[in-house]
Amino acid sequence: MTMNAHEPLLCPVLVGRDEVLGLADRRISEVMSAQGGFLLIAGEAGLGKSRLIGAIARRAEAGGMRTASGWVAPQDQDVPAACILDLARSLQRSRTLAPLGRDLLALRDAAVAAEQVGRRILVRDIVDRIRASLDVPTLFMFEDLQWADELSLEIIGELARATREVPLLLLGTYRTEEAPPGASLRDWRARLLGQRVAEEVRLEPLSLEQTAIVTTLLLATGSVAPREVVEVVYSRTDGVPLHIEELLGAVGADARTDVEAIRRADVPETLEDAISARLAQRSPEAQAAARAGAVIGRCFNADVLAGIMNLPPEALDVPLQELVDHAVLEPPGERGMFDFRHQILRDVLYRSTPERERRRFHALAGEFGAWLEGSSEVHASLHYERAGLRDRAYASALEGARQAAHLSAHREAFELYRRAVANAPDELTQSERGELYVAYAMEAASIEENDLGIRMALDAEYAFRAAGQTARAIDALCSVLSLWRRMGHPIHERLALAGQMLAELDVEPAGLERDSVRRECLKWLAITHIDRAALADARAAIQEVRRMSQDPEPGDTEWPLVSDWLDGIVDVKLGDVTRGLAAIERAAQSMERAGLEESVSAYRDGAELAVRNIEYGVAQRLISEGLRQADTIQQSHCAHVMLANRALIAWTAGSWAQASAFGESAVADRGCARAASMARWSLGYVAMSRGEFDQGKAVLEEARAFGQQGESVDLTLPAAWGLAEIALLSGDPQEAARGCEEAEAATDATNQPVLLIPFIVTGVRAYQASARPDEAARWLERCAAQLLGIATIAQPALDHGRGLVELASGSVGQARRDLEAAVRGWVERGRGWEADWCRLDLATSLVRSNRFAAAAKLANEVRESAARLDSPVMLARADALVRQARGHVATDEPWRPLTTREFEVARLVGEGRTNNEIAGSLGIAPKTASSHVEHILAKLGASRRAEIATWASNVHADAVR
């Protein structure tokens, strides 16, 4: 038979995929034994993913498995649960699985119609229904997951976890080039692979040898393809199977073994050129049908295509059959639905359709597409937008956005509101425009498009003011306050805006709307006062909210619970940690039961405060509950903040790899600047702990700058502590001491003593390392005085600092007792870093007590921990102590043989002070100062004050060198 140029060629055999088929066979065998799994197949377009899963499906069916599929097209990306809806329709065509298909469609429809629904509840209901229905081995296939919406991905992910308990094999494919870093699919895939819930196979282009096999099969001459031909084909196609088929299909049969013919300029240079050349050989009627089908963007039937083309259905019988015969369309199957053999074919046809004709087809597709199975307002809105029919695009997009938001499908809702805003009719009233912008701002905030969220909220404010709706305008500004906080906006500007909003409301007529907005404003005023540590002002604002909510409507529990949550925060900040955290947790649980989304904010705040007050058990519980709730309502901001706090807990527990993973995820994921800044604390601490001082310093300086920009002490000092610790460990104790002094001043000015706790031991070490043991003692006294109200929380740090001061003064026995108490306290609190360093300090006290064996044992324990954690700075100190203990060598403080008070006097002598001046500086009698000087001269064997000055200067220089 003679074959013409541009004839479709299909390789009859899957080449180079034996390993993948073998893996699939093993997974099919495991499912037959009731052990399911999830296999992802990734690769570039044209590598044969579709053909491969078709082959796997046939093998599964031959083994007795039931199969169903859920396909999506690019136009389905904004349709919530599109993959699952298509799967449900596929199930309906199965004799045994039809009831499951109907149930899944009913669940989704019920969720859309329900007054209130949690996304997580819908996911759970769908997964539970599928699990209950699968009593025999089943294969579900999901192709082109790069176009899947987030709700579909979430459901498929939960199904993957369920495969451990049901005989279900999941098979999914996606294009690697359409899943860039940051895409939802990439994050989803990374989680599943990291949790070993899924396994992935990456298809590679064919090798030269495999290309030779495909070329031989396509030429079908009975002989092996000439090597020269194979090399030219390989160089033109890079071993992509679809490219090979299209390239050879574009060459006349007689020329396919002619190297020079293939090299000639009239041979298509690209895959798109080859496809265009092949399609150009079809009849005008077939080309027109193909172009109209490409505009539809999804699978279609003859009736819909006929409506779009304004033809009777029978007029398309011959053109459609021609397209099937020439491998442009797949055969229609039992549903009578046509689809393109490959998305690339659809893309080429779409781009080749003249713009005017394309717009006309889109307009008709928006109308007639409603007849298609699985059609929705989302599809219609896209067609109407591309057709330039703004009014109809707006109406369809708005309806789709509301449904998506109702299902907490926030990314899809965001895209649809974007379309609605872009196509909003000019005749919209200002009030309607304001409502549209508010909804868009809320969805932007939900997916951390914070800059856009602020712009939309401000546009909404302007529209409402133009409509004379002052209360609604001020309500829109509450979103600005929320997003400003996420982005680290200065507190004084947030406070000024909140005050301005309340002042405007005060002159508005009383009424339900004004009162509702006023409560919201007071809430944000209270939060802003909390952030600036003006707790009395915060409490007053909360009490005003309570007063306005004394007679709530039946069933309206929101504002009393919000007040409980905020009052709990103030209680914790005032030092009543146990009661405050309990109040926050109760409020969060009650809000969750009431279906209030602010529950996740309460869980977030409770977790953050628990971490700050070293209540890690409580924090872990609140984080677990909070992440579950954030997942339910798809609220990413709070989830990122809780992930940052989880990273901190992991660092304190010595799980540094996990801390890095959590922290990097919170920074890399699309989230708010506040969460990313908090995540940098743990990343900086890990770098510090591993001796990577430059890296740790860079990360923590960025985090500190964010806190300073926002005028937030509680977002500044955790980073500042890490920087002080790095300065100390890297040999700059004076810089470390300066950092500690700044922290002391900040916590004293804002009455937030809990933030001072990490600095206590760092400050003592910094002063001692600077040869200023007297200042170390005074520093500890000042810290203890500031921490009187929360002494229980600070006790391990105070015991540790006291032990170091006693050790420096020569009171070894008391130092040992203090350090033993500190070790117990740090361990009980779960502060691994401080506990290990305290053990080393305790080992030092044991060496000085000549208890060398006990010291060596303790130092060795820390050495093993430091080696496991890869902490060179801790390891070096532990090694030094082990050597001292084994050599029975006790090192002393550099100012020996003087006491710490005598060394303080010596330093003042070195500054040229007289005995009277020394007495005045230290608050002692001149006679006592004179006596100290005499003792110093005797201990140093000196005869003149100048010799004291020289000795003290040398000690100080050695300490800080």
C-alpha cells in the first residue's frame, strides 16, 4: 500500500517502558492481594504517558480489576473537584460502580447547596464513601494532574493514604514542564512522596537505540531502519515518541528511508510545524470541525459541535470520522464523546484558528457547552471572556466564584473573582462594585496574594464611600489592618488607621450594621494594642466588645468567644500563662464547633504564646488542632505561622533536620511575610548550632529587620537572641553583651519579660567572656528583678545564670547545685540546646571539684549528643572538658587568683580611679576599697598600682581576643 506524506503514524508497541510496565504489574499484583498504592508517572509532553496508562489499564482489567478514570483539561483548572467529578461520571457508566458515582456527585451537589460546609468535611465524606464501596480490586486513573484544581488534589491525596487499607491502585500522570516550583501540584507531590504515600516514575526521552526501534516499527519495511536515518530522526526529535511519529508522518512513505529527503528544508523543523502540515492535508470540513473542537477545550459530542458550527449534526459525521481515521481525534467510545489524541494537537489547532473565528466559537461554546457532561459556570465564564462578552463572562464567573468560595476552594475562587472583576459591566452600581471587590480581597488574602488583597480592599472602600455606605467602607478597611499585620506594617500606622475608623463610626447613625463593624474595628484595635504591649488599652477595647455583645442574637456566639480568645492573650502576656492558654484553647474549640473560621486564629495565637512561654506540650497540641482546622477551611496564613512555631519546637528538641525542613517550607511556601520571618528564627538557630555563623547571621538579621520595621518587639527579640548567641560563639562577647542590653531595655520598656529569658545565660557568658564578672552578676540581678512576675517560667535560666556566676566567684559547691537544678529545669522544659550547654558547665564545676570521673562521663554524654546533632562548637567544648577530666587538669577563670570583686577593683584601678572613686563607684567604704587594693597587690606580688593596671589590662585583652 502506498502511503502519502502527512499520513498519521502510530507505533504499535510501547518502546523503552518495560521497567514502568513491570512496576505497574507488581503494583497490580499487590492490589489483588488487598494492598493498594499510588503510582505517579511524570514526564514532558509527548513521552507517551497517556498510552502507558492505557496499557496499564488493559493489564489491570485482564487481571480482573475494575477501572475508572478522571480526566481534566486546561479549562477545568478553576472547577473545584473537577477530577473527582469526572471520575464520578466515569463510575456511573460502570455496572457495579454506578451507585458510587451517583453518591459522589450527590455529595458535591449537597456541599454546594449547604448553608455551611467545611472543605475538609467534604474531602472526608468523599474519601469515606469511596472506601466503603471498594470491596474488590479497583484502579482509578487521573491524567494530566498539572491541570487539577487544589480540591481534587486534596481528595486524591487522602485517597492515596486510604490505599493502605483498601484494594485500590491510583495512577496519576502530569507534565513536568507545566509544574514549576511553587505550583500547587509540586507542593502536593512533594508531601505525598516525602510521606511515602506515593511513588513516582519519571519518563525520559528514548535513547538513540530505542529511537531506532521505534523508527524501524514505523517504517515497517521488514528491515532495520538505516542508522543514518535513525540519527537524523533522533537529532530532530530528541527521542520524544510523539515527535518521532509526527515527523515521520510528515514525510512521504518513499522518502522515509532517504536521509537527504529528511534533511531537506521542506521537512518540518518542529513538532508544531509537523502537526500543522499534517492537519493541512485534511478536508476543509474536517479542519473546520477540528478548530471548533479545539476552542471547546474539552471532550465534546457531535451535537454540541454542530451547535457551535451552526450545522446539522449529520453534516459532521464524515469530517469527524476523517479526523478519527487520521489520528487527530480519539474514537468516541460508548459516551459518544470525541477528544483530541493529544493536547498538543488541540493547542496547535487553537493557535491556528483566526482570532475573529475563535471569538465567535467561544461565544457559542459558552452557550452550547452547557449541554456537555460536566459543564459548569466556570467553563462558560472562560468562553464568554475569550469571546469578549463581558456581561455574560462576569455573571458566570461570579456564580462560579461564589460556589468555589463556599467549598473553601480559595485558589479557584480567586481566579474566578479575578475574571469577574476584569469583566465587570460598566453599569454596576458602586455598592455592587464594592461587594465584588471585598469578595475578591478576601480570596486574595486566603491565598496570600496580600498586596492585591490590600488594593482590592481599598478599592472596595472607595466604592462604598461613593455609594454613601460609610460603615461598609470602614468594614473593608478591616481587611487592610489584617493584611498590614501579616506584612509587618508599622504598629503606629496600624493604630492610627484603627483610631480613624472608630472615630468615623462614632458619628454614624446607630444600627446593627454600624455595631457589627464597630466590633470588628475594636477587635483589630485590641490586637494592635496587644502587639504594642499596651495591655490595659487592649483590655479596654475587649471589654467594649463584650459590652456591645451582651444581648446577642439567638445562636450568635461569635463575639463573646472572640472576646474570650483576646482576653486569654492578654492574660498570658500579663504572666497568667496557664489560665490564659486554657482560655484561648477553650475559645478556639468553641469557635470551631460553632463553625467560625476565626477558630484557627485562636489556635495559632495559643500555639505562638505557648512556644514563647516554653510550654511545648501545649503548643504541640494547639498546633495539631490548628493545622487540622486550617486544612479544613483552607486558611494558609495561620498554617504557615504554626509551621514556623513547629520548626522552633523541633529545634529545641534537637530535631534540627526537621526544624530546617519545617522552617524552609514556611519560608518557601507562598505565605505571609510574618510567618516567613518567624520561620527564619529556627533556620538561624540551626545554622548557629551547627557553627554556620555567617549563614545564621544573615538569616536572623533579615528576621530582626522585619520585626524592627513593624515596631514589634516580640518579632524582633527572638532573632536578636540568635544574633547575640552567634556573636558569643564566634568570639565577640562585647557585641553579644550589647545585644543582651538592648533586649533588656526593650522588654523593660514594653513589659514583656518573657522575651528576656533566652538572653539571661547569653548575657552572663558574654560579660564573663569579656572579663567583666562583676557586670555578669549585676546583669543577672537585673534580669531576676524584671522576671519576678514569671519566675517559675524563667527558673531554669536563672538557676543556670546563677550557677555560672557562682562558678566564676569560686563557690564551686553552690555552683554545682544551681547547675544541677538548671539541667533538670531545661530538660523538663524541653530546651535541648541550653540543657546540653548547662551539662558542660556542670562538668566544669565537677572538674574544679576534682570529681574527674563524673565530669568525664557527663562531658562524654554531651559529646555524643553534639556529634549526633553535628554541632562543632558544642563538640569542641565537650572534647576540651573530656581532656581536662582525663588529665586531671582544672582550668580556672582568667582573673585568678583574685576574687570577682577584687578583679572589679583591679579594673577600676586600671582606669586610673582613686580609692575614694572606686568606693563611690562600687558603693563601698573607702577603707574597704583600700583593703581590696592591698590584697590585690599581695596576691599579684606587685608593689605599685601601675602593675595592677597592666595586669588587669592584659586579662581583659586575653578574654576578648
